[in-house]
Amino acid sequence: MAVLNKIRQRSVFLIIIIALALFSFVLADVIRNGGMSSQKSQNVVATVDGEEIGREDFARQVEAYQRNMGPNATTAQVVNQVWDMKLREVILKEEFEELGIGVGEAQVKMLLRQQLADNPNFTNEAGMFDESKLQQYVANLKATSPEAYNNWLNYENSVAEAAKENIYYNLIKAGVGATLLEGEQAYQLENDNVDLKYVQIPYSSIADAEVTVSKDEIRDYVKKHSERFQTEMARDIQYVYFQEEASIEDEAEAKSTVSDVMSSRVQFNSASNQNDTLPSFKDAENIETYVNQNSDIQYQDLYFFQDEIKSDYKDQIFNLNKGDVYGPYKEAGYWKVTKMVDAKQMADSAKASHIMISWQGLQTANGTNRTKAEAKSLADSILNIVKSDKTKFADLAKEFSGDLGSQANGGDLGYFRPGRMVAPFNDFVFNNNAGQIGVVESDFGYHVINIEEKTAEERAVKVATIARNIEASEKSINDLFTKVTKFEMNAKDKGFNDVAKTDNFNVRTVRGMKALDENIPGVGPQRRIVQWAFEDEIKAGDIKKFEVPGGYVVAQVTAVKKKGTESAEDASAVVSPILMKEKKAKLIKEKISGNSLEDIARSQNSSVQTASAINLKNPTLAGAGSEPEVVGAVFSQKVGEMSKPIAGEKGVYVVKVDAINKAPKMESYRAFANQETLKRRQSVNARVFTALKENADIEDNRAKFY
């Protein structure tokens, strides 16, 4: 009791102690996760001029775009597209608000009317747009499908935003143009020209070994032209790719499995609890079932001509006798055996027309209320008519056929090869003679078919192939995992490159990888590797293993590069050729001597070239290519004057002007001014948005989420 009394007396003190302990626990968690703003940062994809782009809204739009773009679009591609849209929306919204640009309801309705004018869902019997049909359509969406109605509202909003953009850009375009003086200058650039002779001493005449470029020179060049060498934060990585492959034992197992079907064998049947004797591939009667039970590639019940058999062994297969088996043979990652099921003479193509009669419930019904029995009756009636008079076939096809693709052509399907049509249609055409007319049923409806033409018959074969994929077994996969794990551990202890060299592994490098990159050269789309390399705590030397399609990657970060000016090493690939060209130009200029082009050409083992009608708009020299620096210098020379050596794109030039051909004066340069105006206005949208984007304060956190 005394203890309880002491606890009661000191209860306030104990409560304070517990509260402080809880507070310190929460505070430690806040500090560990980046401060009080961490929760906010986890829900914000980006901030543009203070406006946040929320994670949930962005994710919903990414999901919607992914559905629209289909499975072939990668997540990164979809994210980038949504990002471009959101960025444009936020940046232009500021401009619209500042300028008071808006779009009224009536204007949106007018734009919708223009865009949907040709949509048959919203036109009346006269083919004119019907406002009431559109209103009924929207009301139906609202009542029956909230998701579809929301998509419609988004569509309306996109129409309104597009209208605002047009107003905004048109306002800017109204202030963009060219004066008559600029029109005159454009005319002169295009029409003033010179005739000249020149000698070119190519840079290749100086061996690369004669010129050296130091890191200090590269560094100085980058410093002098720093605005050209600004870069985002980046990472350099190196990696070893371990491919999941079948072992020699795995391949032997696949071959053995295929070889087993060459003879009859006994197999235990768990259902009957007895041994069953299975026939050999050669003796099997139900070929389709036999193949599908024993092969990794399903049976195709089709005839093939020799040119249609895609195999390195097509000659051996095509010339088999009926019932013979060829193999085993290895092809395209499989062990295979092939049996000749049948061979016959048949046309390699045919030309036919059809009238397709569908009924209610089929995917080709196109709104018809016709029953199957009524469809059959109609098909038979049409058959009787066209048997009596084939000239009526095309008109009847246009009137009754449910195949919209061929209906307008009178049912004409053109030429097609065996196996290209559904089975009943194919069999009728290729098992009957040209001129035959009949009716067949398929999953699309009844077809009234007219076989118009058939080509000469050739040998066609039906073959069955049992194939076993040569793939890594579970043991091989486990062995690979052990090998990869061992390399990862040793690389961390002994050095990535040393272990790779000892084990004879191929090390691949990736330089300048950006935070939003997706593809890793050599292994394709690998966002997980990129995201790992850009994690805050990652430093140069860190190593990690990744499972990728078809194997594993063990990657190491070799450099962590901050945003800013490129280093000399990173800029070397761009700067070194520039500096080498400058140094070679200097050496060539020092070697040039002579009082005429002929003297210079002789001393430099070159020749005198001629170029006529050279203008500034297209500064190309015949025999040398585009040389804007050279052509620009030439236009300041006098006739008969020989230039000093000029450093160009491909070499050093000495030029002599033979003639300066001034274009005749024009009464008005309005046409050229208008051309310049049109050219400038065409680039307004892209240039204005680029400028707005560069001026915006953008905090892009996409790389943390995708």
C-alpha cells in the first residue's frame, strides 16, 4: 500500500516522463524521414511556380493514359507524356489568368459542334449535326456511367484549354512579323551569289597523333563556354549482366524428350492407376491431340506452300513422304521433330467475293434484329438469285452484306492465300473450282461466296511439329543465383573490376545517366536500377544485385555527379574534337605557302576546285559540303582577291572570288517579308513555351515516384 501511495503522489511526474519519451520517439522519426515536410513531399510529384502537382491526381492521369496508349507503352513514356501535359497546363494557366483569357460555354459548344460534326452518333437523317443528340448522349453517360461521364468532362475541358491556347498564341503571333527591310535581306541571302575557286586542305591531312589536347585545355574551354556545358545531376554506373541460359544438361534433356516420341513408350496413368502404352509420333492417329500433349508449340491445322515454311530445314521437311518423320533437329531455341501429315495439289491463291449475312447476337450484327433462321433464309434466297444471274452479286453485296470492309466494293475480297480466311470460308474456296457459288456458316455469319479466280495448283503440305523449348532448368536457375550472389559479395569485398576480371565477366559502363532515364544500354528498360542509383544515401562504389527479365544485373555506382557545369572528363567527347580541329587548322595555316591557288594546291598535294552560284542561304561548296564560315568570309572579298586561309568544318580553305552576282532590285519585297513572317510565326508555339518553361521555378520529383 505504501508503494501505491508513493506512485499516486508522483503521478504527475510520471505522466511528464512518459510524455517526453513519446515526444522524443516521434521527433526521432520525423528527423529520420526528412523533417516535418516529409509527408508533404511524399504526396507532391512536382511544384511549378508554387503550385503543387499532387501524387494522387497525377497517378490517376498516368493510369488513364496507360489504358489509352496500350501495353506497348512503358510507364516512363506514359509518365513523361502526362508530365508534359500537366506542365503546359500549369504554366499556361498563369499566363491566361494574368491576361484575362477565358472561354465561354457558348464557345465550347461551338467548338464541340465543329469537332463532332462528322460523327454519325450526333448527326440527323440529313447528315447535319444535331445538338439534341449530343445532349442526350451526355445525359445518358451521366446517368449510367460515372467514369465515362468524367471522361467526357475531361474532353470538354481539353477543348476549352485548347481554345485558350489558340487565343494566347494568336495574340503573340499578331506581334511577330518581318519588315520590308528584312524581306529585302531575305531576298539577298537567297539570290545574291558568287562564283569562286578554292583549295581545301582537309584536317585529315594532319594525323591525330601529331595533336594532343590536355585536360587543362578542355577545362579552360568548358569554363569559357560554361553555358553550353550545363548538366543535370547524373550518375555513372558499371554492371555485369548474368543471362539465364540452359546448361548442356538442359539442352540434352530437351533433345531426349523430343526423341522419346520417335518410338512407342510406356507411361503411368495416375487416373487409371495403370501403365499406358503411348504410340510413336509416326503411328499416332489423332495428330492434333498428340502434338498438343507433347509439344511446347501448338498444332496448326493448315496447308503450307514451300515458300511459307519458315525453317532452315524446309527443303527436307517439304519433300517428306506422307507419314514420314524428320528430326530431331535444333532450331530457334527448340529441339524439334516434324511429321508429314498430308500433301496435295492446291491453288496458292484465289480471288473471291462474298455477301455476309449476320444475325442478332453476333459481333458483326451491326444493330440488326435478324434471327439466325431469318439470316439463313436470306442467304439462301441471295444464293438462288446470284446462281441465276452473277451480275447481280455486287449490287446485292452493297445492299445486304454486313462486311463493311468489302461491302462498298461489291463484296470483292481480292486475292488471298490458303489459311488467311476462317476455316469454313477457306475450305469452300480452296476445295472447289473457280465459278462455284455457295453458302457457308462461320462465327461471323452466313457467307454467300463466289469463287472468281484460282491460280495454278502447286504442292502444299500439312505438317505437325513437336517442339521442346531449350530453357534453363530449376537447377540451372539456382546455380546462376548462387553465382550472381557470390560475385556481388566478392565485388563488395575485393573490388568490382578486380573480381570481374578474375572471373572473366564482361563489365559494361553507362555514363551520364539521368534521374528520369529508363533504358540501360544492354538490358533495356530498368527503372529500378536508375532509381537505386539516385537514392539520397547512394555514394560512388555502392553495389547492388537486381533481377531482370532473363537473368540478373550486378551494378555499381562509379560516379555521383551534381547539377552544374560538366567536368573536363565528361565534356571531353565534345570538346576534344573541337580543340583538335583548331590545332590542326593552325598547323595547316602555318604550312600553306604560294602566291596562287595553283601554287598552294601543288605544295599541299591538293587541287583547285570550282563552285558556282554560292549563296548565304545555302552555304554549300561543291565537292566540300556545308561550309558556312568559309562562304560567309567569301562574301566580304573583292573579285580576283585571294583570301587568307579560312578554317572551315572539314578543313582549311584558300578562296579566290571569280564573280559577285548581285540579284536585281525588286519594286517590292512584300512577298519575301510575308514568307519570313510565316516562318517566324510557325515556331511561336514551341519557342514561347520553351521560354516560359525556362523561366518557371520547377521542382520535379517524378524520379522518386516512377
